[in-house]
Amino acid sequence: MRTHRVAVIGRTGRGNYGHNLDLAWKDYPGVELVAVADENPEGLKKAAARLGLRAAYASWSEMLRQERPDIVVIAPRWVDCHLEMAVAAAESRASIFMEKPMARTLAECDRIIDACDRAHVKISLAHNMRVCPILDHLERRLAEGLIGEMQEIRGRGKEDRRAGGEDLMVLGTHVFDLMRRFGGDPLWAVGRVTTGGRELARADIRADGPEGLGAIAGDAIAGMYAFPGGVTGYFGSNRSQETAGSRFGIDLYGSRGIVSVRAAHVPAVWVNASVNWTEGPWKRLEIPAGTPPASEPEANRLLAADLLEAIEKDREPVSGGRNARWTIEMAHALYASHRTGRRVSFPLTVREHPLLA
């Protein structure tokens, strides 16, 4: 495999470097880390020292022009910069490794994917559980009949101080990615959004949400999804001081038991082999001997390895842009359904933000 030149874009104080996405590429085989850009002078100085780089730019666009990297790491967690940075990176003929969520709207996701397609470059999003060894193992066990026939999928957001609209867009993307991984592409959705226990009103909408998310609304969100084969999925995020983080993940209900996946960089997977979903003992699903464990740094490096292989073999990355766009589509479907009072089918016809329609 040829050596790939990698440049990093960070934004200290406005999204920073995500979940250490920059460090995934440091000392990586077959990679030359060439430069970093950060508009914050102190943040730039620290990032250059952390990555062992001499080439440090206050302007990411100048870095792209001067360095011409093969891969650009778009690390800021804030979403308002993703479209501009990703399109510019693609137009410079660089593949992209980007923090989630992908963008503020489906229209922005469409533009990013189109720019990558036209430039024949790859894009991978930091949905780390797409390349997680324990979930790869779970997928094989489910195919072998671990819990029988899949009947239902239930997902919960992180439900911390961000519960509701912010949780839907930030942590909900991980949940929706997991739901699709085990349920396939949803067919339609129904959503309900409330604030303070009452139905969402126009005055409750924040047109410019925190962390550059765009429009958000609600402190409680509930949704139902129709998956192929008669499987039904549910998503919820409710503001409560009692549950913050403890329910984050998905539960898979089958004809012969339940699988519980608590989301994390290293997810915990538990199995209850009971037909009535209550009486069987819960047992931890262990990774087979010889399978590498996954820490947060390793989870990011597994994504990096997949992106490099996708470039070499000219295939879609496992956590590619089209999978990431689905997470935004599933989130926005709940707003679209609540606004119209009807179920909405996929793909959504309205590509701008449904709360601003």
C-alpha cells in the first residue's frame, strides 16, 4: 500500500478535535502526517506539538492549497463547518475522515456525497461501532439464531442534559446507525416531539442550536420505524436527571430472547435467552479469543484502517457517507412526521430542515 499524506483540521473552542480523531493517524503504518490547521493560535500550537508537526496553519483552506494531502481529517465536533470543509477537501482530491454528525441537513449531506463522488474520493464518518469487533461477532451470532427471529428494536439516546432535540442529532446518530446495522433500511417513520409535556409549538424551535447543529426542538422525542420483514423499531430521548447515559444504545428483541447493546467506544453486549424476555439470566457476550479489543484510540484506528483499505480497493468505506446520511434522515423523519401529523416514507422528499419548512 502506498504512503498516504494526511492533514488534520481542528477548531479549538468550536468543536476541537472531536474524540481525538487526529491521534488515530499519528504513527500509523503507511501514513505520513504532514500538517494541522486550527484558527485558534494556542490550540494550533498544542495540536502541532501533540502530533509532532512543524507545518501548522491558521487557515485550513491555505493548508489544503499548500500541502495537497491525500486524506483530510475534519475533526471538529461542531457541525456548522462540515459542509464547507468537506466540499473543499473533496475538490482538492482528498479523501475525508470526519467527526459525526455528518451535517445539519439532508441537503448538506447530499452536497458532500456528490462532491466526493464527482472527485472520486472516499469519505468515512466516526461512527465507531460500524467497525467494532464485538458487534461483528454479534452480527454472526444473530445470523446463527442467537435470539431467534428478530421482532423489535428499541433505541435510546444518551438522555443527559442534551436530551431531546440535541440528543437526537448528536448521540442519536450512533443509535440510528446501530438500528440500521441490525434492522436494515427503514421504510417509514412516525414521530412525536414535546416540550414540558405539551406538543411542540413553533415558538419552541431553536433555529440555531448548540454546537452548530442547526434547528433543534423538544425535550422529549419518540419515534417508530418500520423495518423490512415486519420488524418495528422505536427511538426515545427524554430529559431526566435519573437516566443520563445509562440507557444509551439499542435492545434487540427476538423470538427466543433479547440482546442489549450499551453504546460506547467499547460497547457492552448482554444476552437474555428467554422467550418471554424477562426470566432468563443475563450473560455477557464475550469476544472470541484472538479478536483484538477496542479502546477509544483503537476504535478510531479501526476506522482509519477501513478508510485506507477502501481507498486502495476502490470500495465504499464501512462507515461511509451514505450510511452517515441515513442517520440524519432517520432523525429528521421524526420532526417531519410531527410537523405533518402523518407517517413519512424514506427517502424524505424535503431535503432542507423539516423544522424550518
